[in-house]
Amino acid sequence: MLTVKNVRKTYVLRNMTVQALRDASLVAEPGEITVVYGPSGSGKSVLFNLIAGFERPDMGEIIYNGLRIDRLTWRELISFRRGSLGYCMQKNIIFPRMKVVDNIALPLLIRGVNRVEARRRAEDLARKLNIEYTLYREGYTLSGGEQRRVVLARSLVTDPHLLLIDEPTSGVDEENKVYIWKTIKERVGGNTVTLIATHDEFIKERADKLFKIERGITMNI
Ligand SMILES: Nc1ncnc2c1ncn2[C@@H]1O[C@H](COP(=O)(O)OP(=O)(O)OP(=O)(O)O)[C@@H](O)[C@H]1O
Ligand SMILES: [Mg+2]
């Protein structure tokens, strides 16, 4: 289970402060898909970065299976991410000169899985996400929507227990949204906590649980 309790995050810039999150709270249960939706700039990506432990909140608590993410040391964070987390970030970060198959397989290769097995699992996901035809091309040759699915596949390839997916369908057509949804849904095992941030009605309609966020404040609906 993931619990976010009264989280606040303020950025202090040179001559102003930005209140990215004022009071964000949510509970995401294993086996369910929890969707956080809200307008651009409402704090979705900041919230996900805090859950992933990339940044720390000013106030509040983030608890994953009893673990206070907001209090972990850097060393503990590395092991938390390696052991539990799959994070499909909003931005498409792809190694341009690396083959797509290895871009997807990378988290497995880092964990010491042999290349044949790692590629097999990457290929399987690519097939489901309808990007199989790109697998043996270099990353830079892909379109935005294709890259989106590579980044999503990379976050799924380790079968993580905590899955954060920030805007899975941006730049993707309606037909491929169906593949994306099916692939995510299929991966959600009984003990997987899955969070998706989106503005997309297609995803919103299919959520098990919905949280609305506006100007850094969450609402349970
Ligand atoms: N590093 C930062 N420094 C200052 N302000 C930031 C920083 N990161 C985010 N913000 C601000 O925090 C607010 C929330 O940003 P966030 O990226 O979480 O929005 P979002 O809901 O993900 O939007 P979108 O739907 O466009 O992705 C925005 O006003 C943004 O400008
Ligand atoms: Mg965002």
C-alpha cells in the first residue's frame, strides 16, 4: 500500500516561491490502478518525483509498505528503487544510439539478467505495445509516440511492485492507447501498487480509484 499524507512541496527560486504541492494526500492499494488527474501545472509530476524519492517534501509523509520514503538515506533509496520501483517519467528519456530492444531491457541488464533473457522480455513487451517493428533500430529514429511506449516498456520490464506512470498516452493515437491500457492492466499483479498521472479521459474512465489534483491540492472522488 502507498500512503501520501498532507504533503507540501515549495520551490524557492531567486525572486519567488512556487507552491507546487500545498496539501496532497492519497492512498493507493495493491491490485488496483489509481489515477491522479488534474490540469497542467497542478502538481502531478512533482508528486510522482517525491514518491520515487527523487526529491523530499517540505512537510508530510510518504509511506510505501511501512517504509517512510521521505526519510530514506540515499543508499536506502537506491535499494528501494532497484528492488521495488518502475517509473515511467513524463519526459521521454531514450539512449539515442542504443537499440530500442536494449533501451527497454536496460533495467534488467543493470540487474545482471543475461542479455538473451533480458531481450526476450523486452521483445515481449514491445509486441504488446505495438512497437515490435522498432526493436532493432537505434533510439533516435523513433517518433514521439513510439518513444513514449519504449519508456513505458522500460518501466514495466522488471515487473515492479510500485509502478508510477506519468502521462502514458501523451502523443499516442486511440488504437495504441488500447494496447497501452491492456499492457498496464495485465502487469498489475495482486501486490502491485500502480499510479497513473494523466489528463486523458480514456485512462480516467478506466481507473479503479481516482484522485483529482488542483493547484497542488488533492481531492478524493
Ligand atoms: N524544479 C521546479 N522549480 C520550480 N517550480 C517547479 C519545479 N518543478 C515543478 N514546478 C512547478 O510546480 C507546479 C507543478 O508542476 P508539475 O510538473 O507537477 O505539474 P503537472 O501537474 O505534472 O503538469 P503537466 O500536466 O503539464 O505535466 C508547476 O507550477 C511547475 O511550474
Ligand atoms: Mg506532469
